[in-house]
Amino acid sequence: MEAGFWWGELLSDQRPVDAFSLVYDSAPLNEELAILGRPQAWLQASATAPLADWFARLSDVAPDGTVTQITGAGLNGAQRESMADPRDLEPGKVYTLDITMHVTSWVFPKGHRIRLAISNALWPMVLPTPYSMTTSLTMGGNSGSHLVLPVVPVKGGAPPAFGPPETPEERKDIKSVGYPWPGEWTLERDEANHKAIVHWRGKAETDYPWGKETDYETLTYNVDDARPDVSSVYGEAESVFTLQGGALKGRELRWRGHSSVTTDAKNFYYKYTRELLKDGQMVKQKTWEETIPRDHQ
């Protein structure tokens, strides 16, 4: 969970995630090291299953052991050559995988270590592949797995001369409190049955001259260690618009969304229901439902 719901959000200490990853640390740096661009993890990797994901995360390890994630990315092994033409992995065969990470900039301080952590899952950001497996990395030599960093000088040239910033337009009659993301999340772990549930929720409120908008969102993720083919995500969203003036004062419109994505070994099952309520009465409702073959996902 600590690796986040999407690439780029501010994260907590990554040691809980790294405990379930293959981790490779540099020696403590003798001087500062700056990077700017897209780091690359070149992996020589194999799996015992026909489908596997690989995730690479680049982090900064402080002398006290605190781990700060800088960037990362993932690769579906079936898409190693083409996203449009995915192909099964041959169990036990070693493949060259290029995991080009998201663009970043960072300065590693003197005395810190550079860490590369490799895993085959990054839940709940990505639903797990349907197989239990063992994966391996080939290390050493000229062709072994390695990390390439976009190193730049710590001290760059003189910045260009910019003019003073323009005065922004500000609407003082519009006030916002909160934002659905990043919200709050909790993890429930059933150690006896090796299952986990994550609950996420967010809320935002905005006051306008004409009324108020309130947005609510919740997501519930379920995963089973022994059954990676069976996982689910359930979502609830609601946007409430209330008029606060004029002849229509007190009128309320509610848009609700109910979503679910569940999986088995062969398919994703998608269902979404959209509702519109006016002053508490249902105006319109529609449901979309689809079975989507996994097709190397």
C-alpha cells in the first residue's frame, strides 16, 4: 500500500513495500549525485508462469534507514516486445526487459544510498496477474540486470532572466475545502487467511455564489495472496449540488456512481450504475455491465 495508488503521489517510508521486493542498494555516496530524466531498469528476468508483471522503484535511502521513493514504473511481461501484440512468457526463459521509469529530478545527498526495488505486484495500483509464481533476475557480467540513471551536474548554469509573475485573477466568492485525492486510507490484513482489504475515501466541498457542491468518493480493494486470480475493486461516488438563493433555494441534485471490477483467471467483470436524484427523488438510472477477457492482463 505504501507505494501508492498512482505514480507521482507523495508517499510514506517505503520499507514495508521493500520488505516484499528484491532490493539492491549502492554503497553510501561519497558526494552528491543529481539526476534529471527517466531512469531505466534493464532486467534479465524469468518467471515460472506464462504471465507476470515487473515493477521497478527507485528510492533514496537515508543513513537512518528511511526510504524515500523517487520514481518507478511497471511492465507487463507479455508486452515486452509489443503492447499491441502481447505474447505469453515461456516459463523459465530469461527475457531482457526495459522498464523506463517516469520522469523525475532528484539530488541524492552525500552519505545516502541509491536503491532499486523489484517486485511482481504493486497492489492496489494494479490488479495482480492470475498466477502464483516464482521469478528470478540474472545478475552480474556485461549483460546482467542493471540500472541506468540520467545523471546531470549538481550545479547547473545560470538560470534565464524571467519577468515578474502576473497577478493572478482570484475569485473571492468561491471557496473550496479539501479535495477527494489523496484522501484517507486504511489497510485490513487477515494474516490467518492471507487476505487484505484497503478502504479509501475522499471528500471535497466548494461554495459558489449560487450554492454549494459536495463530492464524496470511496474505494474498496480486496486481494487474496493464495488466489491472485480473484481480486476486486468497488467504488462509490456522489456529487451533491444545492442551490442557496433565489426562487429555487434548497433545490438539490445528486449524481451517484456505483462501480465494481472483479476478476477470475480468464476475465474481468465490470459493472457501473449511474443515478440522478432531484430533491431526493430518482430521476434517471442506467447500468452498464461487461465481461472483458484478460487477454494477457
